[in-house]
Amino acid sequence: MNKKLTHTCDDGTAVEGMITKLGKWELEIEITSPFCNWRNSYSMNEVEIRQGKLMSDECEDIGKFLLWQSFEALSKLDQSFESYLATYQWRLRQLDAIQIIPDQEIRKRLTNKIDCGYGNIELYQIGPYHLIFDEFIRSGKIMYHLNPSDDNG
């Protein structure tokens, strides 16, 4: 699809992106500026579908909302990246440590406790945030930055 979208935030920041997928009842966008490499999506619920709504009728408004939502989430993550990363790495260490427990049911309960204790509801609102952290751990680059060469130095 690749229709361009622009949304201006209350603070004057222009957020740019594009519609990457448009289905009868679903929409996916990708933010391209001031961040990049991040997709967000929306699927109509059963009530909207039964009302006869089609995504094509509302794709621009929903797309702009998804752009704003992506920008807000990535901005929040960017402001405290090191703190969120440290918490994520702590979670990985905890999950790794319980792998020696032979009882699968106990491991499952502990995994749930670690995930619930992990907190940071903001991260869950961002989406698959683990992709960002895993890529940073692997490459040292923050995947949603337009100029990733600035991330390590």
C-alpha cells in the first residue's frame, strides 16, 4: 500500500509514516520520522465489523492515531532507554536462572511471577519491545533511531 501519513503532535513535532497494510478490517503503519523501523497495527473489533465499517473509510484517521501512539511510546522508551534495558536484562537473567529447575510446572509459575514482577506497563504498551532490546544487545544499535551510528559513541 505505502500511502504516506503525517501527524502533528501538540508540541509541534511532525510524525511521518506510511500505511504498510490495509485490509478490509485491519491496518498497519510504519513510523518513518522522527523514529523508524517500528510498526503498529489496528484490527476492527466485531462490533465495528457488524456495523458495516470498513478500514478503508477510516484508515487515515486511525493511521494518524497509530503514528501518534508509536511516537509517544518510542519517545518514552528513548527517554529512559538505559533503565528499561537494565530491567529487561535483569528479567533475562532471572528467566535463565530458573531453567535449572527440573519441574516444568514450577518453572512456569516462576516465569509468570518474574513477568508480573517485571512491571513497566509502559513497555507492554509499546508492543514487542523485546525486539528493540534484543537487537541492541546483539548489535549495540537502537533500531528505531534514524541515525543508529550515534548510539554507541
